[in-house]
Amino acid sequence: MGRIVIVNPTSGPPPPETLGERLTSLAGAKIGLFSNNKPNADVLLERVAAGLRERFGVTVSHFRKDVPSLEAAPELIRQCGESCHAVVLAAYD
């Protein structure tokens, strides 16, 4: 009889949800644009960045996780959270 290997294709449980305080204004804010690295996510985020810069004068930082189907590395999430006032996530195909 052959050997059966069961593989779990899911990520581990998400971290506990922690929400920061809502910004009172985007004017001059540092905004992180976080790509899940799926096709066209970068196109979507560039359009969002252009609109935010034009309308609110924000500074934009781009972040991208390595593998679309896996969770982002804790270091990347920490870096994003520490360097930005708010973050926009793109989950796009």
C-alpha cells in the first residue's frame, strides 16, 4: 500500500486585529501602499498613489510581500506599520 501525505495549503491563523486611531486628515500623511504581489496589484496601487498625492499631498511608500498566497513576513508588516500613518492594501488579479 502506498504512503499518503496530507498537506495543508492554508496559512496559519491571522494575528489578533489591532486598529490604530483614525487619521483626522490625509494632508501630508505618510501612506503605505501594500501589494499582495498578484497580477495588476501594482497598477492599481500606482493609480491610488497618484490620486492621493494629487488630492492630499501625501508621501507614498510601496511595500510588497513575496508570495501572493502566503502571509507577509512579520518584518515587512512591522516596517510598514512603523514607517506609515496609514496603509492601503491591494488584493487584485
